[in-house]
Amino acid sequence: MNRLTRFLVMSGAAMSLLGAVGPAQAFPDQAAGIDAQLRPNFGGLIAPPLRPRWRPDRRRHDQYRPGRRPGWPRERTAMSWTADCTDARDGDTPINDGLQNLADYGTLYVRGVCHESVWIDHPVTIVGQGASIFDEGSGKPATITPPDGETCIRVNSNVEQVEIRDMVLSTEHGGRASCVETWDSKVALVRTVVRYWGDTTAVLVTGGKLILSESFIDARTLDAAVVVDGGLIDMSRSRILGEEAGLDLTPGVGDSRIVQSGVFGRDAGLPAGNGIMVHGQRSGSGALKIDNTMVCGWRNGLHLDRASIVTAIHSRFCRNTVGVVSDGDLTLTESVIGAREVGIYAATGRAALRYNRIYGWSDRAIWMEPGVEVVREFNYVYYDQCWTRNWSPGEFCQRTSQLPQAARDDSVYSSPYRDWWEADAYERGYQRDGAPTFQAPIGPPPPPAPPPRRRWGKRNR
């Protein structure tokens, strides 16, 4: 019986082995199968796939990824996040990692000095947290310092709202990269300081809108400090300090404005470039309004290119070689222009000048080329020898001593490194001094009295 059982078991095993090597086997023999397994895939080696196929089960959602913390979800769900650059456990890019976790219109709080280049591709608010008053020692403000040759903050195109608040953006080796770059987006710098040292502009805005509020931009570059190409600008209570040029604007469709702000040249003794350069467009050029703004220390304080539209009121242009240069549509009202050579020069276009005060010039106060459409109304020109020149209608000459004190004293603006939130360009001074009104022209001084005639007595007859 045992022999019969062994025979049946051995017969079943033999039948199973024959079935395994039957027609259902993929390879005809074992040697061919081994050869196929060992043969390399030369096609894959020559042209490997550029991206691996996505597999949903490849990683778990809570698995650690380089540059991210454990437990981060894939979707942006957090409305607030803190990037602590003083904590080494947050990695080398805590701000970029925090933005990947932040939902649209969320707020990212930044602590310490962060050495990274930030890329923003959705609407967020980045706020710098200062040191607590209870901390020992003086803590540094929240700062973003990128590696050499990289941008501080770069905003992707078509981002609806990005706000940078209470931050310091600093780069000493910018190279050909700006500190802030935006494309067709709406970006606001609020109480933000930008310190840039490089070969291009400190803030580059292409399309979209730039909002500067109580901010300071210090640019050490041969390019303009701020360039807005085809976009809008809303600048209020801010200061720009530049070397070669201050603001280079090509306003887009809409209204741009500069209110209670200052654009200063770093070295007023060696002026170079334009304080505010405004370009026009063949179609869709927007208008720029300048109100209660100071532009000092440049070759040309305000320069209008062709097809540009600018309205300036209650503003002050001081320590410039030429106060205002216009090839476009200029409306200058109730302002003070101090220039070493020419106060206002217009080559083409239209110039409407009303209730302005011009002083300090040596060549001409108002210089209009033939063909310019000019409107002059009550413009006061300060000159000590008024009777030696012929004045055009709408120009009234007064002695330099009669220049109002508010327009003569600019000692409060001697240092461009102050924030100057409380500074006033000319609006309060204009309200105090009043509008220029018609006064009788000043004639030449009376000739000196002849010497007394000597009378001869009888003895001299």
C-alpha cells in the first residue's frame, strides 16, 4: 500500500513538471529565457526617458521630501505659516517651502535673515516679524538676502495680489538680476526697504501694477532704480535714492500717480541722468499724476518723452541742472523749479504752465521751441536784473530776495537717507505763501544823483 501511494505521488509530480514546460511557457527553452533576462535594453540606455511616469502609490503623502518638512500635504491649505530662518531645522529654503504650503491669499510670516531667492506664483502676503522687545540684544529685521547673481523676489505672471510688508530686501552682488521682478502682476511693497548693488534696475515691473507705500529703495547701479514698463505705479510716502536715474516709467492704460514722495540723486554735486523719466506709447499710453513730490539732484529733474502725459502739482524740483524737460503733454501747476541752467524746456508737444515759481537759473527760466503749444499764466521768475531781459506774456519777474521762504529753504531735505514720511514737498508752503498774483513789473533802479554843483564866490570871478 505504501508503495502504491509513493507511485501515485511521484506520477503527479511528473505530470505537473510536464505541464509547466508545455505550450503555456513564454520562452521555448530555459536558455532563451535566461538570455532575455540578462540582455540590456540598449534603446533605454541611448535615449532614457526624461521624466519618470507618475505613480500615485510611489510615495505616501506624509513621506519626507527634500526641502519640505515631514507631514506636509500636497495641496495648499494653510492660511498662515511661519518661516523661521533662524532655525536650522527649517532647511535652506524655508520661505519657498512655506509658500508651497500656503493657500491663495494666505499670510507668510518671516523671521530672521533668509539666504534664498523667493519665487511667488499665487496671491499671498509676506510679512516680516521683528524681534520682541523682551529679547536680549537688538534683533535684526526680517531680511531676504539671495545668493550672488539671483533675485530677491520674483513674481510669476498674472498673479492677482502679492504684498510684501515690513521686510528688508538686500543684495550686494546682484549682477544682471534685479532685486524684485514682476510680470503682469499686482505687487505692493509696504514699509519695505530695498537695498540693491548691481548692474541692472533694483525693481523691474513689466505690465501689471506696482504699489509703493512708505518704502525706501536705495539703488547703487548705472541703471534706473525702478523701471515700470507698460504697467501702472501708485507711489505714496516713499523715497527713491539712485545714482544714474531714479524712475523710468512707461505708464500703461489707466492712471498712475506719485504722491508725497521723493526721488533723490545720490550725489547732487555730480548730477547724471533723469530723476523721473516718462515714456509714451503709440497707443494706449496712460497718464501720470505727480502731487506734492520732490525731485532733487539730477541732470533733468522731470523728463517727458514723446506721447507721454504728465500732470504735476504742488511739487518741487531742486538742485537740478534743468528742472523740467518736455517733449510730450505737460501740465505744471503751482510748483517750484530750481535749476542751475534752465528752469523749464519744451521742444515739442504741449506745455501748460500756471502759477509756478522758477529760481536759480542762469540761462533761461522758460525756454520754448517754435511750434510748442504753450499756455502761460502767472509764472513768477526770480532774477535780480529783471529790466535787462524781455519776458513773455504770463511771466513776471521779481528779485531773488522776494522768493518765499518755503521755496528758498531746502535744508530739511539735505540728507536723502531719512525716511521723510513727515516731509512735505511744497503743498503746505504753497498754501502758506499763497498763489502768485499779478504785480507791477520791476523797473531799473534810479540813476545815481549827480554830485553837488560847486558855487564860485566873488573871489573866483
